Amino acid sequence: MTRPGESILEVSDLVVEFDGFRALDRLSFVLYANVLTVVIGPNGAGKTTFLDVITGRTRAHGGSVRFLGRDITELADYRIARLGMARKFQAPTVFPDLSVRDNLRVAAAPVKGLWSALRGRLTPATRAAIDEALAVTGLGALAARPAAALSHGQRQWLEIGMALATQPRLLLLDEPIAGMTGEEVDRTAELLQEIARRRSVLVIEHDMSFVRRIAQRVCVFHQGRQLVEGSFERISADERVREVYLGVEAS
Ligand code: ADP
Ligand code: MG
């Protein structure tokens, strides 16, 4: 397939073991800049572990990770984040009593700590990052509301906005539509496509109709490796992919 983007992330022979069990088994993977890529694969394939390693949350036992041409395999998570990698977690990370805008402000602030972030002067860059996050997520009208008042979907968008407010080069999302209504899913598809025009986006997802809608490229993980990658049409016609999913359904 054609590869319009330069590679932004290169993973080679990554190994992660938990008590002798290989969650990642010499995984190799390349992410191209500005190509909205979705990683799929059955439960236990190693998708979340993969995100944990590239974000510095889990240490690799072997292999390497390069981000923006730099070896980040041994870097601490906060240093990787500073290089421009942001992740939206599945578990809620918003401050419920703070307004939508203040949540974004805390996320965007270059300083550590809640109170210094809220008290410090807003730099033009921070203000622009907050405004961009409000615009992209469509939460502008709710900016003054406490996060606790948001619907489930709106809260997910706020969390995407908080990741975006750090102005990342690469945005990572693990199952972003879990628990959403159909309308919220539609809005999330638009939102991710909008973000992907300016930044690199990697999504982990298992809802195939959603994958078909948003993915410009799909990578299938299985047993800690990448099994196949390509367009949605290509991977859904691939016999190995069918076997992996049928095998899971049958067991
Ligand atoms: P996925 O996100 O694709 O469903 P995971 O990356 O969460 O898969 O898990 C891959 C495998 O590693 C699974 O078999 C899981 O049980 C195992 N695993 C993940 N995290 C841990 C951990 N902290 N301790 C032990 N086993 C783990
Ligand atoms: Mg997972």
C-alpha cells in the first residue's frame, strides 16, 4: 500500500514478559505520520501492553522503540510525554469538581501540580492549546460546567481534549468509544478524523464498524505480534485474520 507519511514511531522486536508469559513476543510495528491507524486484535493480543511500553509505563525486556527518530526505549514516561506523546486512558482522569476549561488548563499547563497550574498566568501558547481543545471537542459551550455534570460521552471528549491540550505529535487512544451511545460514537469518529488532519493518531479498537469508518490503516495484533497490516478491506479479506477471530469466538 502507499505510505504518504514519514514514520513517526518504529518498534523493533519488542519483548515484554509477565512471569515468563510473553505478552509481546518480538513485536515489530511502524506508525506513519498523519495516517489514522487502528490496532485491532483479540483480547490478550498485547494491544494495551504495547501502549504501556511505548509510553514508558512498562519496561521492555527486549527490543527498541524509536519516536521521532529518537530511541526512547529507556526513557521515563514523563520524558516521553514531553517529547510529544499523549495518551487517553480508559479509566477517568478528569477532576470532577473543576470546570471543563480548568481541566484543560491543568492538562495544558507546563507546570506540575494542580494549584500552580490554575493560579499561574496563562501564556498565549497555553491559551491557544485550551481553545483548540475546546473547539475540536465541541465542548466550548460547556467550558464553565464542572466536569462532573458531563455525560459519559462528553467526559470522554474532555479527556481527549486534555490529551490534545498538551499539543502532542502523537495521540494514543485505547478503546475510545467504550460505553458510548450511537450518536456519541458518530461524533467521536468525526472528532478523531479532525484531529488526525494535524496530528498523528493511533487508536486501539475492537468495534469493527467503527474501525472501518475511521481507519486509514489497520494493524492486526495476535499473540504479541503483528499478524498483518493494511487497508480495512485488505485485512478483512485476510484468511489469517478470520482464523484469529473465529478461533476466539469458538473458544
Ligand atoms: P489486549 O489489550 O490486547 O487485550 P493486554 O496487553 O492487556 O492485551 O494483555 C496481553 C497479555 O498479557 C494478556 O494475556 C494479559 O493477561 C497479560 N498481562 C497484561 N498485563 C499483565 C500484568 N500486569 N501482569 C500479568 N499479565 C499481564
Ligand atoms: Mg486492552
